[in-house]
Amino acid sequence: MTLLGHHLHGTRARQDIAFAALPKLLLTASSVFVAVTAMAAVGWSSALDHAARLTAWLSNDMLDEVLKEVERPGQRVVVLPVLFALTTYLGWRRRRSLPWLAALFSVAFVNIMVGVVKWWSERATPRLGGSEFFNDNISRTFGAYPSGHATNVGMWATLAWFLVHDAQRRVRRAVRGAACGMSVVIAACSWLRTTHWLTDLIAGLALGCALATLGLMTAQLLDARLSRGRD
């Protein structure tokens, strides 16, 4: 086996060990999403959501514009090009299709699931109405639950966490820290701008994490089949 072959074999083994945690993470993140959704749907989270609006007095046009720019990495138009560029590079460098397959499946799962839940929940934003679900009058907003921004950042933070597992310690810590930090910052911006209820954000982060985990697991299975086919 060549030196490159040894390196790639070691990289794959280390990453597969890290991926052993995926089923537990999927169960945990899915459980959080289901629990928050159930609470929000029956109104049990209304006190929490409305209490979180206590920062609304901070709102002003200038602050809103600043926060709007800070939370842009949560938008699909920003997330998708960066995500696919990085995962394509990782796939090429490692001679493995897993990184870009994980991104492809995760993005597909996120877009489908967020659309379905928003359509089902019919929840207004704090700027347009109350926190109750199933409000036919807000169909024009396509629902605020869950937050698309929070779901997106939950997804790419999870992908970043696992896809850099075999990197050098400093690189790994920097990437993971930046991804998790940005997730918190972007969610906080949506909360301070009063564009989402607190449960929109918590559910979005959990859903993004769960769907990215599912994407990683699906990509791992398909990548293993493709690897056997090449061998």
C-alpha cells in the first residue's frame, strides 16, 4: 500500500470511529425536536416564548439592520455554495465521496422537512401574531416554525463537527468552535430581531442537527457501497 493509501485508510478508520456516535445523536436531537414541537403545538411553551420577548424593547431600525447582516450565514443562498464548495474539496482531497454526499442528503432532508413542518404548523412570527399553531390567517408567511436560519446552521455545524474529525487538533477545534459559535450567534440574532419565537429556534437547531446526522449516516452507507464497487 502506498503512503497515500495508508493515510487515506487511517483517515477513513478515524472518521468511521467518530461516526459511531451518530445513532445516539440522531435519537437525542430528534427527541428534542419532537418534545419542543409537542409543547409548542398544545400551547405549553407560550409562557417561555412570550417571556423571551422581553428584549423587544431593544429593537430599533439600526440594530435590526446590523443583526440582519450578522445572521446572513443562516440563509440558504450563503450556506449552500460554501457548504458544497468545502465538502467537494474534502471529498477530492480524501478520495472519498462521503463529504459531498453528506451535504447533498442533509440539504435535501432539511429543505423537505422544514417546508412540511412550516406548512403544518402555520405559526405567525412575533411581529405578525401570537405563538399558537394552526393559524389559517398567516398562510402568506408559510409559518415561522421551525426557524429556517436555525435549521440551516444546526445542519452545517453538525456536518462541520464530524467532517473535520481527522484534521489536526488546532484545525478541528477552530472549525468546531467557529461552527458552534456561529450557530448560537445567528439564533440569538433572530431572537433579538423578534423574527422568531424561542421555540422556533430551539426546534430549528435540533432539527438541523438531526437531519445532518441522518444525512451523514445515509452518505456513509452509500459511500461504503461505492467504495466496494471501485474495489
